[in-house]
Amino acid sequence: MSVLLISGTSTDVGKTVVTAALASVALSAGRTVAVCKPAQTGVGAGEPGDLAEVQRLSGVGEVVELARYPEPLAPDTAARRAGLPALELDDVLVAVRALDSSHDLTLVEGAGGVLVRLGARGFTIVDVARTLGAPVLVVAAAGLGTLNHSALTVRALESAGVPCAGLVIGSWPSEPDLASRCNLEELAEVTGVPLLGSVPAGSAACERATFAAAAPGWFDPALAQCLTGQPLP
């Protein structure tokens, strides 16, 4: 059994599409996969959230969302403003461990970056990863500023004793500018962790079959091996 957490350098960097692509690669190899999104914000009751998008793109069967808040804010802030119960760390741990016990691979998609407060007493995805003993894959932007954001994110994980599996660029432009091209070469050196892939911009518009056929080519073979049955880093 394996758990992999997916976080980002910030919001809107492509975590959901990366999560869907990781699930698709593992499913294509015959592995059983579950996806957990502990806290969803900015989506009302009955509206499709990030997990619906993961299912649409990958076809993963079992998904679990633990808390939902209507305003597009950090989950703890959104819970407080909505007058709804804050998510508890123990609830996240119980849910992820239950999924892990019955699936080959469990993917856990965070909200925003690694230090975003997810719920009660300010716990973060770092706390989830550290308690589970699971690695975090960091999704980064392509353009200007991503070297600093990525290095800060990796250092936050390292300082907490959480292994960083590597980086994936969540939306690689069809016509990358100079900064993006330089970042592609420098991200691994600046952060000290490997760049394990990039997802082309616009991939979320693909049909499921097209998405599944293309997804393995977006990741480094080492990460693809982990997804298809080898132990995670």
C-alpha cells in the first residue's frame, strides 16, 4: 500500500490535473487507486469540485471529500466564515488510512500550498504527511517566480522532516517564455529535488481516453515506475 500527497507552491498551479494524471497512469497499469481531497473550498453543495474533475479525467472510482466550504479561501478561514465545523486532522488520517488499507495507491490532494491551514488548530498538509510518514509531490508553476516559490516549499517540507518526492510543473505552456525555459533547467538545482514531469497546458480539456494515453509521457520514468507498482520514494 502507498500514499502520496500532492501539494503546490500556491493555488491554481495545476494540482488537480496532476492528481488526475497520476491516477490515470496507475489505473492504466492495473493498480487500484483512491483519491482524497480533505477540504474543498469555493464550491457550493451539490456542485462538482476537484474530485469530480479527477474522476472525469482519470476514471478513478473511489474518491473521498471530508469538508466543503462555499467561499474560495483557506479551509480554516472558509469554515469560520461559513459557521461550519473545521476539519480535524484525525478525521483526515482515519480516512486516508482506510483508503490505503484497500487500495494499491492513495493520492491525497491538498489545498493551495503546503502551509495552508486546513482545519482545527491550524494543521496543514505537512502535518498530514508527517503523521502518515508519506512523501509529498510538489506541483509548481512554469513561469517567473517559481524558483523562489518552489525552493521555499521544499525547504518547508525538509524542515518538518517530510520527504519531498520531487516537483511537477502543473501547466507547461505551448509557447514557453524565457523564464519558463530557464526554470525547466534550474528547478532541480535550486530546490535540490528532481523535476519529475510537466503537464501540458490545456490537458484538462482532453477526453478521458486521450488523457490516459498521453499521461505516462508527462512524467519521468522513475515516477511512472512508482505509480505502476514500485515503492514510492
